[in-house]
Amino acid sequence: MKRFKSTAFIFLLVCAVILAVPCCAGGSSQREPAQIQFSDGSLVFVGVSPRLSNRDTAIQTALEDAARRLSFFYSVRGVVVRREHIGAEVLNYFMDRSYLLEYDNDLQKYIDQLEFDPLTDISENNNAVFVTTRVASDSRMPHYRGHSTARTAPRWVNSPPFEVDGLLAAVGHSGRLASHANTVIKSYENAVTGLIESIATQITSEYHNYTDSYSVFGFDISSSNRTSASYILRNFYIIDSWTNPADLSVWTLAVARRGL
């Protein structure tokens, strides 16, 4: 009887330990971890420029990119169109994607809001010049996490979140371009368009039958699909980014609010 009681006690103790351990994060939820840090009265906008023969010009170009991101924060409207055509022939196929971004491009007034320390906030990497700027703001946005070039991709690259603390979230990606600065810019622009497509995509499909004497059935079918999205985002804000050191592609995690 004593041995039975001892065994039962151990069994109950093990069950209690198992129940106390949180479940693994491998479920279907796409949210970021609940422990979100928020901006402490200022927002961070990192601008980028190709490395130029005149360093001051490169810094000014990077400041213009930071100002553009600040303009995006106030408001950015995007139109995104995807087209796909599938014909009967093996080579009769194409797919393309285009987009247009509209924002206040009077960048000087945004540059005037930017603050940075020339001694500590300017860096160079992969033939690109980066300037880290800050803007005083009482907007409650997730804390800027920085930029990583680690060998291992951040969790959000392989498991993109749909939401971060109630804000819409999306991951933008760009393969390596001729200029690393352009790769960075393309990546965050794709984050903008990804957010817009997640909100307002419309699909149009067309199917056509046509006579084909070479076809077994005497006719063939072609199809065309078109998706379009148009929307205005508010508070578009980059909270994390990563450059894959293996191929210099860039990934950007950003959030935004729905436009009013």
C-alpha cells in the first residue's frame, strides 16, 4: 500500500509539472509574441543611400529616404495590380506585378523633423550608407528592433505575422538588386503593397475558348486572372529588417493602421 501511494504521488506530481509548462509556439496563430515593447516618445526612421563619391551627398540622399518613410507614416496610398495569363501552349504563360505609391513628396518638411547624431547615427554596409533618425511622437507604435545580418533568419521571416498588437502587419522581401540601397527600398515598398493587398484585393478572371485544328478536341482554352488592390494606409512603420548574408536579399517587417 505504501508503494502504491508513493507511485500515485509521483504520477500526480509529473502531471502538475506538465500542465504548468506553456504549450509550444508551433500552433496556427500568426501573431507576434505578446511581450511587445512600445516607442518611448520617439519613432525611428532609417534612411539608406548608395555609397557615393561625395559622402555628404550620400548622407543627404539617405535623409531623403528617411523623410520618405516618415511621409509614409502619415499616409501612403498604393495601387497594386497582378496579372496572370495561361494559354494552351507550353510557353504561352506570363505573370507580372506592378504597383504605384502615392504620398506627400515634399520631403524637405519631413527632413526638418528628423534628428540624428552625425557621430553615431551614420553607418555603411554593403556599399550603402545608412542614417538612423528619430522623430518625437506620441503615437503608440511597436518599438523599433533594428536591422540584422545574422546567418539565421528571424522568426517572422518564415512565419509572417498578420497582426502585431492590434496593428496590421506584413513582411516585404526583395531579392538582390544592383544596388543594396535599392534592395532595401524595394523590400519596404513590398511591405507597403503587401499590407494593401491583404486588405483590399479584388479578383477578375476571364476564360476564352478558341478553335485549334491541332488540338485533339478541336479547341483550346486560355485563362487570364487579374487582381487589383487600392488602399490608403496610415502609420506605416518598419519595426524590423534583415539582410540575408548568403544572397544579400532583404526582408522587412512593418505595421500600419487602416486608413480613414
